[in-house]
Amino acid sequence: MAKSEAPHRSNRLNAQSSSDAQRAARSLLALLIMVSLLAVIVPRAGADLLRPTCRGVQVSPDRNLQALIDAKPRRATFCFAKGLYPLSSTIWTGDKFPTLDLRAGAVIDGQNGDFVGINGPDGPADKPGTTILGGVFQHFGNADAPSWVAPLIVHRNGIVKGTEFRENFNAGLAVQGSRARVSHVYTHHNGRYGLVVTPACDGCPGPVGVIVEDSEIAFNNTRQLPTGGDAGGTKFSGGTDGMIVRRNEVHDNYGSGLWWDGYNRNAKVYGNEIYDNRNWGIFWELSYGGARIHDNTLTGNGIGDGTANWFNAVQLLVSCSDGSVGSIEIYDNRIDGTAYPLGLINHSGHPLRTSGVHVHHNVMTLRSSGTRVGAVAFDGLTELFTAAADNRFDHNTYRVPDRAAYWAWDGQTLTWSQWQAAGNDRNGARKLAG
């Protein structure tokens, strides 16, 4: 009996397998049909579902924005319809601290006028200030306008998120208030700077706790103004304290990438991609300690006019900055290119002297035989190299073209062994770049 039943059992198993395969094929066909239907439905209906919604005062290009803000209660939300909104004078938000939601596609156009686009006072110390969401600001400023004219001035506790700033005569965006937050903006092709952070007036204290994050700053200084003076991607000046600049993409600016100039302290600069800026990728100038510059990637900055020098052709430069309190820590960065990757300098043009700079655990790739890394003292200011100055390099890795001298210290160009003998990078490594 066992022998006669075996073929019948095999037939039943084969039939069951065939049935399972047919059910699987039908399920797969149904799934493919469903995907095909979604491909048709989503572009038609899904776009409306994904579009950001705004609940508040409806604004169209023909409405008087200043009158609307004045008439509505404090902290009202204004929902701008898609369209072009030409301004002929400053919109003053006063103590209303509104939310201006431009995400539907509003374009605020300054018509090349000599006025600030949107301005107002500091927000309350414990509440958000004026908030800008999305939209585009363009065409503010002209040759006769003051250099501080910008599409938007952000004051204390102000928020700007997801906004584009383009084709403005001077800066794309100006921050003048403490604890302002700029996120996910794209500021590009502006005449002088993409973004500036400054005090609100001469003699006013510098902003505290400003955050610039997850933004793109590119192709600025379209007027090709002198880069050593006052033009480039950014400028942070006048005593800022505790800035956080993180996860930004900063590139192709005619001048600086990220530039702190003038008694700044306690900045945290990390996670940024900085590349192809004409001069410095990161420049810490005439400032103090507490800075932490780490986990950034700098590539191809500092090419300038092709002339190698310690002032303008350095990807990461610390100049005349006193880190004796809090230190200036530069670590875990990756720097790659033909310009000088990293330098510390003193010169007589500024009153502070470079000290307390600790450069460690960075990876630097030097792609030119003319490249140098280290420190240089101009105008006889050689205290840069003293033990009291406490400037030091250690645990860094250098990828170099050959075994030549690439390190600068105390007026000399040194080989790797000489660099280590001078007390630098005792735990560092030199590797030949393949």
C-alpha cells in the first residue's frame, strides 16, 4: 500500500504548490495594479496633501501689508498667496511680532530700492520674535543705499526658516538680535554678502546665541568687491557671543566662507561642508577664546588669484586672536586642496595676539608642493611661538605629495622630523598621498 500511495501524495503536493504559485502571482498582479494607480493619483491629489497649510489672515499681492499688520492682533499669522509682492518702503512689524508664511510661493521684491524690506524691534526676552517661513526676498538695495540695507533684519528671538534670499545689492540677510535662528535658508548671488551678523548699532553689544543651521550660502559677492576688506559669503562681527553655525553648505563665494571678525567668542562651528570659496573657508580673526571648530569638511578654498600666501590663501585661518581664556580648539576637521590648509598668524594690524590655539586630530591633504601648514609671525611678533602663547599642534594627520618640507614654524620651513623636533605633532602622522 505504501508504494501505491506515494505517487498520489506527490501529485497532491504538486497540485498544492501550483495553487500557491497561482495565488502568489495574483497577489503580485494586484500589487502592481495598485502601484500603477497610485502613480496616477499622487501627482494629482498628493501635491495638495503635501503642500504646507497656513491658517491665518489671507494675504494677496494687491493687499496693503502694512495696514494688515497694524490692524490685526499681536502674533497673528499671515498667509501669503503665491505671487509677486513689490515693496516701495519698509514694512515695520512693531510690537506685533507676526508670523509671515510665504511658503505658498510669495516673492517679496524690493524693486532695487534703498530701504530695508521687513524690520521691527527686538522680540520679548521669553517669546519668539517675528517669524518668516519660506518665500523669496529679492532686489533690495542699490549703489546709493547705505551698506546695511537688506531685505530682512532679524532681531532678538526672530526666526527665519526655509527662505531664499537672492540678487540683493548688499547682504541677502542681516541678523542683529540675540537668540535669532536661521534655518534651511538659501542665500545666494547677493552683491556683497549672503549673510551678516552684527550689533544693531555702533556701540551696541554683539548678538548672543545666534544659530545658523542647515542652510546653503553660495555665489555671493557678485560685485566682486575686495575680499580682504568687507565682502564674501558671510561676516560675523562686533562681538558675537556663543554663535552656533552647523550643518551648512557654504561654497563658491567670492571671498570668505565663514568669517568671524571683531571680538567674537565662544562660537561652535561644526558639521559644515565648505568648498570652492575664493579665500578662507573658515576665518577666526581678531577674536577671543571659547571657539570650537570641529567636524567640518573644507575643500578647495583659498585659491584666490593663485598666489600662495598666509593672509588670503588659507582654508582655515586664525589671525590675531587671543584664546588664553577658553582656548580655540580646532579638531576633527578634514581639509583638502592646493591652498594652505591651516594657519596661525600674528601681524601688527590688530591689537590682539594669537594664543591658546590647539590644533589636533585633523586630517589635512596637501595637493601642491607649494603648500604650507603651521604658523607665521609678521612684523616681528614672534611671541606666537613661545610656551606662554600655548599654540600647539598634535595628533594631526598630513597627507603630502612627497617627503619635502611642508611645515612652517618660527620663521622656518621644516621637514616632518624638524616639525616634530620643534614640539609639534609628537603623536601625529605624515603619509604620502597616492
